[in-house]
Amino acid sequence: MNQLQNLLTNELEYGKVGGKIQKIIFDIIFQHVQDMVFVMKVEKGPRFRYLFVNESGMRKAKLSVETLGKTFQEALPDELANSLQRKYEKLLKRKENVLFDDQFYFDDGKKVYGETIITPIYDEKNSIRYVVAVTRDVTEWSIEKNKIVESEQRYRSIIDNNLDAIFTISPEGKILEANPAAAQLTGCSEKQMVHRSIYDVIHDHDLNKFKTLLEKTCSGYALESLDCKIIHTKGHLLIVHIKTVPIVIHGMINGLYVIFKDLSEQSKNMEMIKFMAFHDQLTGLLNRRALHEHLNKQIFLRSKKPQEFALISIDLDRFKYLNDTLGHLAGDEILKRVAQRLNQFQNEKCFIYRVGGDEFNILLLTADRNTASTFVKKVFSVFSQSLYFNSQEYFISPSIGISLYPNDGKDAEMLIKNADEALFRVKEKGKAHFQFYRTDMNSVFSNVVTLETHLRKAIDKNELSLFYQPQIDLATGEVKSLEALLRWNDREFGAISPAVFIPLAEDTGLIISIGYWVIEKACEQIQSWNEKGFTNIRVAINISPKQFQHPNLVPFIQSMIEKYHIQVASLGIEITEGAMSDTKETIPILKKVKELGISISVDDFGTGYSSLNYLKQFPIDVLKIDQSFIRDILADKKDAAITSTIIHLGKSLGLEVIAEGVENKKQVEFLANAGCHKIQGFYYSRPLPVKELEQQFLREKGK
């Protein structure tokens, strides 16, 4: 460089055209070079004095001709002068070129970035005599550079502060970068992950799926996978959601971003939600929804031959009584204890469900009738042990109904319905045992809900009517009393037996409104007969146990008597012994009825548990001997003795005695000899509609 400089100097000084070339070089530097050029003289101090400034330097640095010959301190503001002083002193110390960045503002406020190089010029004594500074305007380059830096910083902020793990990998799967979240997710530091294969963190089960995902992404598609497992350094698995994004540079894919979102906690929450959706909150057993799902799964198994299984429906006997007596908290505790006992049977072939209240179901797989019977006996054995709550001992017995697939139903609803139907039959026959479903159980109505709907509309549709069965006075042969019996002729189903719809009315509470309808219709019919001259007729109305306890019963009867202007003696009520079980409730009601002057009959006498006690406490007028005794009075000495005793007892107490269910002449003779007052049954007449009754009995034997 020095040789070249000397050569140029000699050429300029001694060459024939030296002066001309010097002038050209000077003009170029001063006028045409856009870079700012400064020549500074080095003086003791050190001080640096302006010797030369080209036109661009004058203009951009805001200097004038008067600046020449001045030092930094004399020509520039203190801050700028001190900054340049330090940089030039640095050059003197290092004795080599110094490069630095600078910035300044134009008059219009525009910020300008400069890049300056200062070069030492030595004299013959090898001392730095001059310093040449060249400052280039790099504003556009700096702006672009800053943009790149800002973009890089934004990118780093997104990557480094992202809560999701982000890996930058090569198309071959080599990890090039990993953010802090990636280190936290995998348990490896960034340094440990770099240059490893991304495939090392993927669980073997999901490896092929993940490789396929990367291959497609390398073709230019951003993709995602909802479930994938990765391996933490401590060995446990994490469920992640994966997104892959191609890195495209100049139209070429030279890498991929792989983003892992940790779903482990979310997965736990989803598992909890799923558990809650399919399990009973109180007992932890499977619920009704799970039962339907499992049944459908078993029914639709892809098998050539249907796999037999049993659905067992369990109801706890007298649980409502315990729940009402002890309180709901105690009831819940009992249900938990029952669930624990049933849960001991749960395995891969046996599933236990609580479907509501005190109702449980058991799904017993690969079970036939014998297997189900053996299993149910085991269930009864665990209930034979008592339960303890608050230091008190309690016994709970189950009633159980069973339906078998595929014989008792081809779908879940039918299997559940038929198991419940079998359970209902168990309840009807004394509880605490089990029964399999039989096809004849639903022989009348396949849908009780439909029947209930029809029954609710029966009064409005005028489908109900009263039939009357005469009660024959054995002494005179006259008909002076009748029993009103309810009948229902549905428009769709036809005549429906009282044995079917009366229990349904009791269960649904419809018996109250139906009972009031019966009372009014009977009073209306008595009025009609009175107008025809039949004034000595007494009609007995059956009052259900639920209606008997209703507070509005006696006022309603009184209002109907007044509405239809009938004699009180024309009306009687029949109640069963079951309706009188609560003496505290019964005595006041019966006294009010008696005060009206209405006769009181006890129906089905002899079938209860405290018949004699009732006779002592209650104001009863009539005893009706249950037909179960009358049926076998000729063949069974015990029935004959009981019947004779009831007749004698009634007469001794001054009560009228009526025998029900009389079907033949010999029964009539027995009852007459025993002194029975009246008989009722098919021997004389079945229950009749009004017109037939009037034609056969009232006109012939009335008045």
C-alpha cells in the first residue's frame, strides 16, 4: 500500500501532467464524491485541526469554510467534539484504521446514519501527521438492517416466549433450534436437543404417523395432528397436539417448524368430564348413560352368533321409608354402602350401574338363565348382612327382575323395560325375591306410559262409567243396596280391566280426581233413581286409601249430597283395612263421615292384620267378607269356620254382614244357614250398567 502511495505521489509531483491530474483528483474528491471527506492535522495535545473538508462533508456535517483551521472543540458542539476526540485518540494509540458508526440530523429533521473510517498518514519520521476521515451515508442500509434486526427480535420473542414447544428442524428431522418451552416440555436443555433427531422424542406407537406428517409438510403443507404422545426424559408420556409448518426460503423448503402443545392437563380434564358423564356422582358406579352405551355395544357386536347376556334390575325394598324416616343424608349413606357391596361383583364380565334413586342395574355378560340365577343368589347373600349407620343396625332387601338377550329384547330399551317389568311383578308379589321376565307380563299393554296418557284424558273424553252390582237381602230377596264399580272403555284399546288401570291410577295420583268423579256420578245417579221412585236404595262407593287421607274428601261428599238433594242414608263408602292402618289419621275422618250420616263398610274383611282392633275403634256399619274365604267354604273347613265366625261376630256387634264373590247355590245356602244378611256375586248378577240394572232388579223389586 505504501509503495503504491509513493508511486502515485511521485507521478503527481514529477510527471509532466502532475498538476493537471492533481486538479482532477481534487475536483473529484471535493465536488463529486458523495462520501464526506475530512483531512485533519495532528498537533500536540493531541489536537486535531481541520485542513480539508469536501463539499459533501461541508453540506452534510453543517460546516463552513471558516471551519478550516479549527479544532473539534472550536468547530463542533461539546458532545460531538468529545466523541470524535476519543475516536481519533484511539487511532493514535492503535496506529491503525478505526471504523465507527455515527448519526446526525439534516435541517429537515431527517436522521442520517454514517459509517466512518479514519486512516493515519505518516511523515518521514514515521509519525502520524495527518488523519483522513471518510464518512459514508449508510442510512438506507441501516434502516434495512434495523428492520431485519427488529424482525429477528420479533421472531425471537414469538419463539422464546411461546408457551408451546417450538422446534426448528431440518427436512431430515435433525433439531436445529428449540425454544425454552421445548426444553421444559421434554426435560432436555436446548443444548442437549440440538443436533438430535426429533424422532427420538416421539413415542414408538405414534412414530409412523408423525413421520407421515413431516413428509407431507416437506411437500409444502402446514398440517396438524390432534393426538400424539412424546416421551419426557423422566420416562413418562405426554399427550400433545402437533402442528408442522414448512420453512420456505427463496421458494425452497429448507426446514420445518414443529410445534407441540401440551394437552396432558386438558386430557386429564377431559377424562374427568368423561368419567362424570358416565358415572353416578353419589356412588361412583356407572350411570344410566353408560348402561345404554354398554348394552348397544354388546347388542351390535360383530359376531355370527348373538352373545347371550343378562340384564338385572334391582330395587331396594322399603328404601323410601328409611329415607323419609332417617333423612336424605342417611339415605345417601345407605346407597353408598349398597353400591360398595354390589361393586365387589364388578369385573370384565360384570358391570354395576346406579340408574337413579334406589334403582340399580347389573349387566352380566355371557350369561344364560342358570348363570343369572346363580349370580342373583350371590347378590341376595350380600344383602343378608345388616348395614350400620350412626350405631344403628338396618337390613335392606332387594327385589330383582331379569331380562335375557336376545330372548327378551333385541334392543337396549326393550331389555331395560322387560327387566323392570319383571321387577314390578316381584314387587307385586311380596318383594325380596327375583323373577325372570315372561312374555305374558306385557300381554295387555306394552307401554304403560301410553296407558297413563289415555287415563289422564278418560274423564274429559267421557270414557269412564259406573256399573252397579246388586247386594241381595237373604231374608227378603230384595235389592236395597248396590256397589258402584268403575269401568273404563278406551276409544283405542277398548274395555280395560280395573285390575290394570286402578293400580296405575293409584301410582300416578290420578285416583284422587277419578274418585271425586265417581262420588259425583253416584250422587247424580241416586238423584235420578229417586226421581223415578226408587228412594230406598243405598249405593256404596269404594274409596281408595290415597283418597281416604285427602283432606277435602268429607267436604266434597257433603257438597255432592247437597248439590243433588239426596238423602244421606242413600250413600255409603267402602274402605279396605289397609286404609285404616294409621289410626290417628283414620279415626277423625271416619267420625266426620259418620256425623254426615253416611254408612261405612269395611271391604275385604279378614285379610288385614288387625281386624278385631278396627271393629273396636272405628264406627263401622257393614262388614264385607272377602271372596277368598267364600270361594272354598264348601271344601275348606277353615274357610267355612272363618266365614261363620265373621258372620256371628258382625251380628253380635250389630253390624250388617255382606258376603262377596258368591257364585253358586250351595254357597248361598251355607251363608243363609250361617245368618249372613246379604250376598253379592255372579250367582245373582255381575256388575251391570244402569239400564240393565233397572230392568232386571229395580223395576221388579224396587219401590
